[in-house]
Amino acid sequence: MFDIVLIVSLSVLGALLLLSVLFLLAVRGRTGFADWKVLGSKPFAHRGLHDKEKPENSLSAFKAAKEKGYGVEFDVHLLKDGTLAVFHDSSLKRMTGKEGMIEDLESYRLREFHLNKTDETIPTFDEVLSVFDGKEPLVIELKHHGRNAAELCRAVCDRLDSYDGVYCIESFDPRCVLWLKKNRPEIVRGFLAQSPRSYENLAGILKFLLGNLLLNFLIKPDFVAYKFDDRNNIFLKTCQKLWKVKGVLWTLVDESQYKAAEKEGCMQIFEGFEPDTMR
């Protein structure tokens, strides 16, 4: 009887050790990219330095951020005609009050959609890049829709080939990050994530894999951008401490959160205030 108990115990212990090793290996990423010296040198204004007069992801919000010397994070979608537009949601409703999906538009219609009842309209990717002209670093989030992930990735990267500035590309969708790994390994790539409980409309196993970074071994991100309130995650800590993958925290909404992210050595993406260090 004792021998059976011992064998079972050792088997369970061995299985747990093997599982632990697999988890450790799963969360590794890529390190050593030179652009982090620039990317990690300043905070990034989330969707520009926006307020009521300067809506999120608007040219005025981006110009305001540039004037203050901030880096900027923004979102890119692929339109029906192949144009790239800067906008957060696929749905037009929240920011424009109109029904429809941005992916169904052609570029000539962007001027019809005013942001938060201002004179600002949805900008193209080209217009936003022209604002910065390589002067400040950019965090570009890919917003795929349906099955257009590869097409979106290709279009963004092809446009950035002629952009003379420092940037990185990130996405919540591991398929986009994997595309970058396979097709554009020279570009700094990041994976966006949050606690499994923070995901909506996803299967439980997918929430577990994404939130705990267990697909990192496939996509090998240069950095992980994690939701600030969810950052006390053992898999995230292992990724950063053991594998030295760079950290980004979003979205910081006050000075205390900014200071906490700074203390933890993470890039800061902020919104709704201006960090003291940049005033």
C-alpha cells in the first residue's frame, strides 16, 4: 500500500514539475532590440493628448501631444478601399454618433464623421504620421476586424517602410503579433493583455491563455503591454523577471499610477492628466 501511495505521489509531483517548466517556457519573449532606448525614454499619450475640444485619436490631440514632447499610442483600422484610418472602435457609434463599422467605409467618407460633435474628423494613418514626421516615438495598435489581420498587418508595415521615425507595433490579437514575427522580425512587436477575468466574449480557455501570456512562446513579443490594475499576475512577473521581456502598463489615469509604473521600470501609457516629469 505504501509503495502505491509513494508511486502516485511521485507521479503527481513529477507532473506538477513538468507543468511548471512548461509554463515557464511558454511565457518567454524576445529581448535585445535597440529601439527600446528611445521607446522607453518617455511616456505615451493614450490616443493623443485629448480632452473635450480635442477628441481621442484626432489630429488636434496628436498635435497637442507632439507639442508637449510626448510619445503617442493610437489605433489603426483597414478600410474597405485599403486605406488605413486611425480610430479606436470598429463601431462608429461611440465617437461619431452614427451607425456603421469603420471597416465598411472608403477613405473619401471619413470627413463625414465628426468626432464627439467637434470639427475634428477621422484621420487617415498618413495624416497622423505626417503630424509626427519622425519627431516622437509611436506605439501603433493594430485593430483587426473579421479575417483581415494579415491584410491589416501588411498594409501598416508597407506604409511604415517609408516612415523615418521610431515606432513599435502591438495588438491584442496574437495572430497579428505572429504575423510580425514571421514577416517583419525587424519591427519591435508587443502583445497587449489583461487579466483573464477582464476579457469579454471569449471562451474560458482562450481567456486563460491570453491573460496569462501562454502563447508568448509562439509570438515571441519584445514587450508585453498589460492593464495596470491587473499587473499583479504571476505569469506576467515571470515573463518580465525571468525572461527580461520589457513591460508597458496601460492606461494610467493619475500621478500615483504613473509613479508606480515608473518605479516598476515599465513604459507608461497615460490618459486624462499630464505627468509631472514632462511639465
